[in-house]
Amino acid sequence: MAHVIVMPRLGQTMEAGEIVEWMKNEGDAVQKGEILMSIQTDKATLEVEADYSGVLAKILATPENGEIPCFEPIAIIAAPGESIDVEQVVKEFRSKEGA
């Protein structure tokens, strides 16, 4: 099952963040608890751990995107060997978030 990774809210006042660096590339294995990326907030640069194990199937946002609102999809982690339709996964995520 694919999991959508969102821009985390790392503080009560955080509205958006910027991706500084992805520690993994698309296709790389990811273990839950492993550092996945670093995020720049208005106050600090913080490392963000993966909430799921699997494969980094798709990166949806990069440092070039600039500020990204909290809870906006930024990546997808899928099971090893899982084939995903990126647009469908994001669409399903958005429909669940709006429910």
C-alpha cells in the first residue's frame, strides 16, 4: 500500500516549510525512523524521519519548489515492487483528507 508523505508541521506556528535536501532518491529503500529529508522552517533546519518502510516511489517536491504548505503531499513511499499511479494515489489522499 502506498503512503503519501506530506510537508510536516514541525511547530504550532509553522504554516509552510522548504525542503533543503532529500537523503534518499527515488527507488531507494526506506526504513521507518530513518532520516528521509531535511526541512527549513522559519526558525530552524530540521531532519525528518520516515513514518513508513518501503521504497521512495516518487518525490513530488524538491528544494526548487520553495515554500510548501504544511500537509501538502511531497512524496510517496510504496511497498517494494508495488506499481503505483501517482496521480491516483494523490487524488485518493486528497479525497480522504477532505472527508
